[in-house]
Amino acid sequence: WIAKLSRRKASLQKEAERWKTAAIANMIGMRINRLEGILNGVPVKLAVCESESVAVDVEAEKLPDELCAVKVTRTPDKKAIKAAILAGDEVAGRVAHIERKTYLRVS
């Protein structure tokens, strides 16, 4: 049953993407940048927008230094902190705590 719903979801997502692509193509073809209207009593606005981003085609090691940013991060080692708290370390117990959460897993 879950597999059937997953396939249906994927199918609907593909259909939505096809509609979106068709709407963009038609709006560009008609030289319309914005549409506003009401669909089944719900206000709808469509706008064709463009954005730019940089896609790097090689690994960072192959780039010259002036085209790279070096990041040095210090992050807490949560496994070590948990082990220290469970072992009774008072310092670890003052700077961190263990959270227990209840959740439902669907598989």
C-alpha cells in the first residue's frame, strides 16, 4: 500500500513538473512575464523568473587559491559528549544534555 502511494506521489510530482515546464515555455513564447487570476476561488499568480548560480565542474583542489575559500570549523563531538555524560563527567553534564524524543517510524 505504501509502495502504491509512493508511486502515485512520484507520478504527480512528474506531472506537476511537466505542467510547470509547459507554462514557462508558453509564457516565454507569448512574452508574458506575469499572470494573475482566480482558479476555483483561489487567487493564483504566476511569474517567470530567472536566477543565476555558479556550478563548479572540478574539485576544489584543482582550483587556484584565489578562487577558493578556506573554512576551518570547530564542531562539538556529540558522541564523545554523550559518552562523557553517561560516564558521569560533571563538565560535560554542565555544557550539554541528552534529549530523548519520541517519534513514529514508517517503513
